[in-house]
Amino acid sequence: MTQTRTTLLALALSLGAAATAHAHASFETDEVASESSFKAVLQIPHGCDGKATTEVQVKLPEGFVFAKPQPKAGWELEIIKGDYQKSYDNHGKTVTSGPLEIRWKNGSLSDDYYDTFVISGKISGFDKETQIAFPVTQLCGASDKVVWDQIPPKARMPMRWSIRRRL
């Protein structure tokens, strides 16, 4: 007989106070199973105080591994790679490094429009309830930026993802 233990993992999009704009970002999905593939869909609803978004940066948390960003027409894509804090299994192969940050650069998303930025990866290494952050920086032109780099308190989290782990 197979036993299944359910573990919840709360993932929080980092949303801090932004003095230069009233923008906010969020993720589309609120449930994902641990040790499974996950498509993180970041939603950028507008620019910075009327200025177009020209770059979106997403720092990937430990445990979101094997990340592959979706290219966007009109944007350059930069993948910053480095060592993970621990090793992960990828189809029987031990992996100790990979993408740590994704940047869509030199694009232009008018303040009048909404768009999404997608990163596919795997949620791995979690067996208890916890919070992890995806710090996001939105650049608008040469001088404006909005940084979401704090994990909000549980009661104010913009989203929660339930992670189910089978033992």
C-alpha cells in the first residue's frame, strides 16, 4: 500500500514597497506539486509612472531548478548561471549548477499594455511548509525601476502555491 503525505509549500512573489511607481507583479498559478515541473508565469500589468518597461529581471530561488525562460519577440534574453546551494537529480543525473537569474532586456512594454514573462522549471527539495521568493526587478527607461525583494507576511501574500509531495 502506498502512503501519500501532503506538504504545503508557500511560494511568495517578492513584493516590496516601490516609491517610483504603483506597479505590481504577480504569478498566474497557485498550485504545483513538489518534485514536478512548473511553469512560472509572471504578469506585468503596466510600466513605471507612465514609462514603458524595458527590462524584467527574475532571481530564481534555491529549489526552482532546471529553469528555461520563454523567449519574447523584440526582447533579448539573458540567463545568468551559477552553482546551486545543493545538488539535484535530473533524470538520474546529479546537477549542481544552472540558471540563477533570468533577464528579458532591451524590450519595450508600453505602460498602456499588459504582458507575461514565462519560466519553466522544476520545484525540488521541499518536504515541509516554507516560503521562497522570486525577487523581481522591473526597469523602465534609463532611470526608473521597481524592485520587489521582500517576502510579505503570510496574511498579506499575493499568492500561495500548494506543493504536494508523494513519499
